[in-house]
Amino acid sequence: MNSTSLRVLGASLVAIAALAASANAVSAQDWSGKTLKIIVPYGPGGTYDKYSHSFSKHLGKQIPGKPTIIMQHMPGAGGTKAMNWHYNVAVPNGHTLLIPLDNAVVNQLLRPKRVKYDARGYTWLGSSNQTNQVMIIRSDTGVNKWQDLRGRNTIAAAAGKAGFDHVAMSLFRSLLKFNLKIVTGYKGSTATTFAVEQGEVEANCNNWLAYSSKVPHWFTGNKPFANAVVQLGVFRDPDLPDNIPLLHELVSDPKDKAAVDFVSVAGLLGRGLVVPPKTNKGVINMLRGAYDKMNLDRAFKSELKKKRLRLIAANGAEIQKIVNKAINEASPEIVAHARKLIVGK
């Protein structure tokens, strides 16, 4: 190869490298004037909505160019409608974020015909909380502890069959022998909580912050309006009294315990953000860095505290590992048993 050819080849390689670097730099540098959107899988008022609102106010400050961030609620099918849409339709440029269902992994494995996403295909930016599902019931029912639910007919409210509230109560019903009728169609935790307050139903099941941030007065005084009775999660919720057991502690059969542990992983995902498949790596790195900075920001922490929300931070790589491991290591036998307990077949 002569010297002229070498110079041409060298110039071409430099140009290609420059273009590649430029593509990443442009994608991850200055987003001034841009508008980002957070898709919320439930209606207004719940913890998905509250965390999303805080994300929309504070994440943009950590992104170069400080873009505007707005919210769009997309309730339906227990949150699965938004998950399916975001995975398959959202443009993968980092401008459309999603606060994913905490039970995204569970739904994917238990309801494969209805779920049109692979949770491993999302890129998780980070999380700002971990959540247990806690079943509560009006105290005027005479129920003070989980054992009191046995032998009585109880009506409870849930968003949809794919919602984690319905999943958790279905497990309680199967494993703790509750005679529980679950009414679906409510658009999130605010709607189910209002249904309990109005007497449409007697019980519901949300993460504890859905109660402590909205109706803390329900659980105070000598005659509280409602009682928490049982929780589903990997660890006990630190804000709950010691007498509220984990479902894992109440079952003894190894197959049942394995199914409960599989479903309980959902609580570790908590409340965070994802971007859809095929998002540019430069954009991903920038957004993950911005998310981590937001979790450390005093103004963000202060706002969560004012809303009676808490911060249990995890970075995107940590959450990604939990998701991938949960799906890759879930045995068909455990998934089938969990499906039988929850769906009945």
C-alpha cells in the first residue's frame, strides 16, 4: 500500500472515529429546549404518581441543558398497558421514560400471553424506593390481625389482575385461606383507598407509603379506622409495627416459600425509571448519572420528605442485575406453582 493510500485510510479511520464520538456526544450532551416525558402506569394520586411528579421536577436539573420533564398517565390492565406501549412504541432516544411496575418481572412470567415486553430489554436508570405490599382492612369489620380474616367473607379493591395489589391478595387468599372477593377496575391506589374509605369495599393492598403518605390518620389513636394485617416482601417494611408478619414467615411448605420468594422480588424494584430497548449507550450513561445525582440531591430528598415519601436509593446497574437474575433463574416449576396460587391454573 503506497503512502497516499495510507494517508487516505488513516483519514477515513479518523473521520469514522470522530463521527462515532460525535454521535455519542450529541446524544448525551446538551438537551436544552428538549421536553422529556414520564409515562405513569396508573392514575393520579398514588405513589407511582407522586414519585413521578418528584422525578419530573428534579431529574431535569441533573441533565445537561436542563430539559423540561412532563408526565403522562396511562392506566389500564393493572399497569401492563403502559409497560407494553413503552416497550414497543416509545422512540428509544431517551426522551420517553417510564416508571415501571414493581411486579414487571412477575407479570412477564405469570402472564406471558398478555405481556408484550421483556423486562430484561429495558434499561433501568435507578430506583428511589423499595416497596412491600401491605393488606389493610377497616377496623369496623372486627379484624385486628391476619388470623381474623379466616372464616369470614371479605371484599377488597384492586386495580387489575396484573396489578401487584391483586397478585399479593391472591397469594394471601391461597396460602392463608382467606375467603376474599377481589373487585378490580380501580385506577390505582388512590381509587382503591377511597373505595375503602367510602365503604364500597372493606380492604385493599398497597405499598405502605400509599397509606402513610395519604391517610396516616387511619392507623392512629385508640380506635383506628383501619388495621394492617400482613405484608409481602423480601424484608419487613421498617415503618410497620413488628406484629405485621411477612407472608414468607407464615408458610412452611418449601414449594410455597419458593413461590412467595419469587413474587417478593418485586418489592426490590420499587419506584424508579427505565428507557426502552435500543436506547443509545451514551444517553443511557448520561441518564443513569443524572438519576444517581438526583437521588443525592438535597432538594429532592426534602421534597420526598414533605410528601411523606422515603428514599431508598439503588443505581440502575443494581436493579438491572436483580431483574435479569430473577428472570433467568426462575425455574418453570416455581413459576408454575406461583401461577397456580395466584391465577388458579
